[in-house]
Amino acid sequence: AGARSWNDLPAQAVKYVRYIEELIGAPVALLSTSPEREDTILVTDPFQD
């Protein structure tokens, strides 16, 4: 099963996501760790100002 929270992710995965954010110049809002819906992590709320 995939990770279900940001804190469940390995340090290397967090580092990779932060690198992608820097590369594209935008924050990652959702992160899926498997095909299952419940394995989707809300990194930042895209609807919050």
C-alpha cells in the first residue's frame, strides 16, 4: 500500500517532490502514492488563499 500522509513518505520522496516544485515553479497540491484513491495525499489545499 502507498503512503497516506506527508509524514509517511520517505525523506527521499519529500526531497524529490520539493525538487519538482522548484523545477516547475509551483507547489504540489496532490500526491498519489498508488492507484487507490485513499492513497492520495493533500500536500497543500488548492482552494485555500
